[in-house]
Amino acid sequence: MIDITNYKQEINNYGGSELKATYIINGEKYMVKMPDPIRKKTLDLGYMNNQYSEYIGCHIFESVGIPVQKTMLVKLNKDGKEKVAVACKDFLNPGEELIEISNVSLSLSTEKKYKISIEDVYEIINKMSVNYKLDENKLISNFWDMFVVDTLIGNTDRHFGNWGFIKKGDIISFAPVYDCGSSLHPLLSENEQIKLMSDSIAFKNSSYNIASVYTMNNKKIFYHEIFKNPPVALKEAIKRIVPKINIEKIKEIIASTEGLSKTQKEYYFKDILLRKEEILDKAYKN
Ligand SMILES: Nc1ncnc2c1ncn2[C@@H]1O[C@H](COP(=O)(O)OP(=O)(O)O)[C@@H](O)[C@H]1O
Ligand SMILES: [Mg+2]
């Protein structure tokens, strides 16, 4: 793991909720996300594993062939303490801008306040397609492909600030996936992981019963529920993505993640495997 403490920094322009900094690493711009001391103070957490969630989550997206930001774990010294953070390579090329879904109303010149619902995802994609002459079905596929992998990594926060489109002049495309920091139970301590792994019922509850941020028909979507009776476009995404999930490859990604204990690696793998077998594989066979 490289130590970036003395690397060049630039003024940080990235939004979002966690503590961030902008660093130049090997001549390229990276957004560096750090464990969040504000949350730590208010919630009294001595740990925060969102950087590992980001790193592993993004590499799993990459392993199934979905465009995603490049990430690496880095060390840095902050307030006299050594921290592990995740460096996310800026995916915007010169002249490109990111339009997050939460800002899409501006580009669509509408006042409508969108809800984080599947119905509104479809409406936004439809409007974007008409406005910018895009392939609507392709964008719907992009959304559900991301949803399948978010299920695998247990992402609880793919809200409208955490995905979007890249705009370059008049050309619009689906942006690479970013912000996987709220997957893989980032707030669990190692002791809690050990406890969960020794109790198969509690473990299944925790790894299986995960809600997405979306609603459908005014009801919160639990991943395991929607996969039992998926909308047609999700069904197609399941057929496309599930065969590309290579559990050996995922094992390797986790095993080679620096800075994690043996227990943490075991926990991440078991957590992912449970959703793969109990949710994704079952839906694939249906
Ligand atoms: N790799 C990236 N390249 C360019 N912009 C990014 C990248 N990752 C995130 N961003 C921008 O920075 C914002 C904050 O990053 P995000 O990972 O979502 O942080 P948080 O976990 O605090 O929500 C995003 O909403 C997006 O606008
Ligand atoms: Mg975010």
C-alpha cells in the first residue's frame, strides 16, 4: 500500500457525506475517501470500514465487466495517526461533467421532485432518452445491471446522488459506477463479525435481509423480495450478470486486499456468498 501523506494535494471539489481530499498520485487525480471522524464522534464508532467496502465493491463490479471507477487502498498520516483510505481515480476526462440523477431535473428543465423509486428511475431515463436521443432500453439495462451487483455486495445507498450520466457537449452516457462505500456492512466491528459468523441464523438475517434505497409501488424494496418476482428488465439483467459472477475471482479480490485481518476477509466472503447463493443463484434458476 503506498503512503500518500506527502503527495501533492489540490483543492477538493467533491461533494457527498464523507471526509475527502484530492490528491495527485502518479500524475493522476484521485478523490481520497477517509474513514469519517464526524460520524465516529456522534455514533461513538472506533472503526469505519467504508474504505474497504468501496475498494472491494468496485473491484467486484470490475470483475463482472461493468464500467467502474478505479480504486486503490492507500495509507496516510492524519492528525498523527496512520489511516487506510481509498483512492478513487477521477473518471472525468477534460470537457466531461457528471450529471447525477439528483441533478437531472436541471438538465431536463423540470421542477418535478423525483422520489427514489423505480417508477421515477424509469421516468427519468425516459425523459433523458427523449431529450438526448439515447437508447432507452440500454440505459434501463445499465441501471438493472448495477442493481444486480449492488445486491451481491449488499449496497444500501445507491440513491440519486450515487449514480448518473456523463455529459460531454451533447453526448450523454451512463457514468462508471462510483460510491460503493455503503455496501458490505461498513459499520460492523471485527467482534461483531465474529459473533455473526458463530450464529448462522443471525448471520443469515444480517446478510440476507437487506433493503435497497428504492421503493416500487410505494413499498421499500428488499433485495431478496424483488428477486423472487423480478420486473422483466431485472430478469434480463439477472440472466446477463449472474453467469459473469466468478466466486473464485471474488475470493481472490478479498484475499489480496491489504490491511484486512483473516477474520474480516472470511466475513466479507461469507457475506457475499450468502447473497449470491440465496438471492442471485435462485433467481437465475427461476
Ligand atoms: N471517481 C470519481 N470521479 C469523479 N467524480 C467522482 C468520483 N467518485 C465520486 N465522484 C463525485 O464525488 C461525489 C462524492 O463521492 P461519493 O463517493 O459519492 O462520496 P460519499 O460516500 O461521501 O457520498 C459523488 O457524488 C460524485 O459527484
Ligand atoms: Mg455518495
